Amino acid sequence: MKVILKEDVKALGKKGKICEVSDGYARNFLIPRGLALQATEGNVQDLAHKQKQEDLRKQKEKQSAEDSKNKIEDMKIVLHVKVGDNGRLFGSVTNKEIAETLEKVYKIKIDKRKIEVKDPIKNIGEHTVSIKLHPEVSADLKVTIEAE
């Protein structure tokens, strides 16, 4: 019997896959537990339609991330911090401070966990941080640190 998996099943495959299984396994285990449904013509068409909709949604998300990337890479933020001798900061600039400044100045809300600061920012000057907007899209933001 052919079935469409509604969830990931360890021995068979991932969600949305069409598998050939024995009749007893399908009728007594997979279908009653809601793990699969019989692969009728209507169910197969419904699956194809859902996959098409999911692909369109993912494509829109990626395009939105690309647009945001272009905006962010044109931006430049300036942070004013307390500085000690030789241009060294007291502490370092964190991704939380960068996220708050982006929201305050440009009205762009980005989760602080998506901002990646490679090396701690402890000196005055211009630094580049990476912002992960989508699993496939990341933007580089220029951050300038100035003395207060």
C-alpha cells in the first residue's frame, strides 16, 4: 500500500514522502496514529499543492531577507561609549547594544541573537558585524565606535 507520511517516521522517511509499506503496517500502525494517510489521487494532489505553497512562502521569505540585506548594508551606525587610555573601551560593545541602536535610529527590529560579533569590539574605530537574516542570507553592518 502506498502512503503519504504526515510526520517524520524513523524507518521510512521525512514528512511529505510517498512510501510503499505493507498493508498491515499502514492500517494498524501508521494511519491510526496519524503518521500517514493513504496515497489516493486526491491526497497526492493535495500534497503537491501544499508543497508548492510552502516553496512560494520560502521564496518570499528569502526575497524579503535579500531586500533587508540591501538596506542594512547601506546603513552605518555610530555608538558613543566611555573610553579609557589608548582608545580602549571600558568593557566591550555587545550585540544587544547594536540591536537597540538599530531599533532606535532606523526603526529596524532585529533579534540580538542574529547579530554576530566575530571579535569583541573593544577599540574605537569602524568595525563590521554580520547579521543573519535568513539561513542563506546574511548582511554586513558597519559600526563606528566613538568616544563619549
